[in-house]
Amino acid sequence: MFDLKSVINTTRIRLCLDCGKCTVVCPVSKYDPEFNPRLIVQLALRQNGRSPVDDKVWSCLSCNMCMERCNYNVEFTDFIRALRHQGLAEGSEVQYSHGGTPQSVMHLMARRDLRQNRIDWLPEDIKVERHSDTAFFVGCAPYFEVIFNDLGVKTTEGTKGALRLLNHARIPFTLLPNERCCGRDLLLMGDAEGFLALAQVNLQEFHRRGIRNIITSCPECYYTLKVDYSRYLEDWDINVTHITEVLAPLVEKGEFSLGSLEQKVTYHDPCTLGRYSRIFDQPRNILDSVEGLELVEMVDNREKALCCGASPWVHCGLVNKQIQKERLAQAGATGADKLVTACPKCQIHLVCAQKNAEDDDICQIEIQDIYALAAQSLLSHEEVK
């Protein structure tokens, strides 16, 4: 899966022209001059797997900004994954964030005999089909809410909002009480075995329940199920759709309407939903359909959007906080009341930066999930009625 020689070919890494565009746009390089994507490539190619992996590979955010600017489509982030996999095999000392709790939970979820109580948060007003070939993939939001309880981030509020929007659109779905983490973070850090264990147990559960279609609101679950599962699982045969791909066309046809909110918001493009999946307009179309809501853009948006500043729960330090501080400052400069995002991890990382700031010079703009906000407009609409 991560054989370095084959990865060198599939990522087109030898096509690197040493032009430096990747370094210029890399948010990590901006604050850490010692992090240089092209030099990491050169060193790895010279060593050809014979020497220990450069520790700098753990600083990469996998934000894909480098690929956005590379004229030869060198897949630097995939190459980094392979180097991380090699590093893990060599026994690299990884600086796990949050005491390694996210990784521990992911590995626990890979157990085939696991039985979870993962939908206790589901309110009675949300209609879920008992049997359906379409499932809504919740992802790790219920676990995040427990792990990051000290931050006060209610990640299931975004999930509840997404489900209420599907109910409002009269789109039937079921939930899977025993779904597992999609494995995205393990894949990003090069843990191929852990990722495949989660992917295979998920596929087994989907087939057991007769699932043919999956809708999800998490950008990382979406990309992983749609792209990575189809790449690494031989018998993957399930259609995967992001919730904005379901709702935005209905908005354009006039078949889906939201309520009203008198607020000014700015939208943060998650890297995985934006640069990876090319979903830029659909979330904005949903926001535009809320009457009274004013959307203002940050200076870096869409393809140029700045990352939330964190990798897969590893090596989060001063550089990451500086990136997050810059992004929050961009949000504050718009004059918006709220920063909204479609990614629970972006929400966690940015709130974490606000809560753990060592100075008062960080923007304390309110941060909310886009689906929670949209569903909130429906509640306002019902109150008016």
C-alpha cells in the first residue's frame, strides 16, 4: 500500500522541478523556515529509503495547498504519507496531540467484536428510517464531543442540523449504530494497517445492512469513503454523496427553502471539502438560501483558503497556533458575527486555538457548524409560523 518505490512513481514525485512554488504557498513554511516541501522530496529521493525519515514529515498539514499550485501535479501529500508509514515502521517518535486519545479511540473502533452506544444523542424529532439502502454516515462527531468536552465544542449539533435538513428535504435515510471511524486520520499519518482495519469492518457493516448509498456531512468521511475506500478496497461498490451535493441542487431548483436569520457570517473552506473534493459553491448556496443572512468572504477563500492549522492529531505546536491565529484574524477582519465551517475538526482546532491562547491578541469570533446554523434558521421559521 505504501511501498516507497511504487509511491515515487504514482505520486510523480520525480517531476518536481525545484521551482519552490510549494514552499511559497505552504502555511507551515511561512512560520517554520526549516520546513521545505521540495527539500523533503530531494532528501527522500537521495536516501531512497536507506536512511531514517526526516522528522519534518510530521509537520505537514496535508492541506493540499502545494498541489493546488504545482504545475506538474506532484502529489506531495501522498508522498508524505508513504514517508510517514516508513517512519512508523522505523519506530519514529510521534508527538501525539491530546495524549494520543483520538488514535486510541480509532484503534479500538477497529475491533470486529465492538458494540457501541453511538447514537444516544439522537433527538426524538429527527426521523430515521428503520430500513433503507441509504445511510447517513455520522463519523466521529459523538466521540469528538466527549474527547474535547473541555473545549465546549458540541460537534453533534452539526450532525443534528444535517439530519434535520435531510428531514426537511424529505430525503429518507437510516443510521448505523455500529459504524466506525472512516480511518482518515490513521491514513494521513501513514498507519496503513489501522486504516484498512477500520475500512474493512465498515464495509462489512454496510454490506450486512444492505447499504447502497451513503450521505455524510463530514468532509473527511466523504473523501475517505468516496476516494480512499474505492482505491484500497477491492469490493467497494457504494455510492457516496456529500450532503451539500444533495441539498444545493434542490435549493437551485426552488425545491428546498430555509428560514431566516439576521446575521453576518464568513465561511471557512475545509481543505478536504475544498481543495481535495472541489466542493466550493454548494455550501455557499445553502448559506445564501437563508433569508437575512449575509455572507462575507475572508481574504483567503475557496482554493486559496488557509488551513485550520492541524494535522491528524499529531505534532501540534507553536507553528500550528500561528496558522490558526492568522485564519481567525482573517475571519475577524470581515466584520462577521460568526465563522461557519462544514468540518467538525476545523471547528475543534480553531476553538482550541481560541481557548488556549497565551495572549489576548487572538480573534474570539464565534464558530459554528454550517448545518447547525442552517437548521437554526428552520427553527426561526417555525417560530414565525
